[in-house]
Amino acid sequence: MNLMIPVRPDGTVEPRFGKAPMVAVATVGEDGSIQQWDTFQVGWDELHDLGTEGSHHARIVTFLREHEVDAVVATHVGPGMQRTLTSMGLPMLLATLPDAKASVSAAVTRAGGR
């Protein structure tokens, strides 16, 4: 299972989903163990206000599809992006811990390993 989470350089959760400069994609086992962790400089903070909201959502959707993301872990996602994730069939799992890796593991465990 691949999960995406917005992250900061220090490994904590970035609270700005659509304006995250960097995200991580974690491959996670059903027990919540992280098998692979890759970070990507996406620059969504700078790209957010270039063009329309729809074009920015399309940029995020492209990333999610390219990285075969099965769910998103975040502290907050705006209503428009929530609708987009729902239409893609991607659940949003709540990031509840400051450490991004720990938050991903906890989210998978809470969700029952989806």
C-alpha cells in the first residue's frame, strides 16, 4: 500500500497539504511497518497560486497517479481536494503525530491495514 504525506525537511508532518513544498510516499505493510520511504520536492507552495484551483488539483492528481498512491495522510485537506480524493477513491487518513513516519504507521494501524 502506498501512502502520501506532506513532510518537512526535519521529518515532521507538513500541515499544508496543497501548499506543501515536499511530500513523501511510503510503501507500508498491513501492520503499519514502513517498507520504503521516498521524498519528493513538489513545490506545491510556489505552484499553488499559478493558474486555477482546478489546474493545481490536476497537478496533485497526476502526482498521486504516477506514484500509485492508495491513500493520503494529512492533518488537513481543503474541501475541493477532499472531493477530488473521494472521486479518485482515495481515503484521507488523519495525521495525528508530529513525526511523519510515525503518523503514517499509526494511520494505517487505525484504518486496519486497508
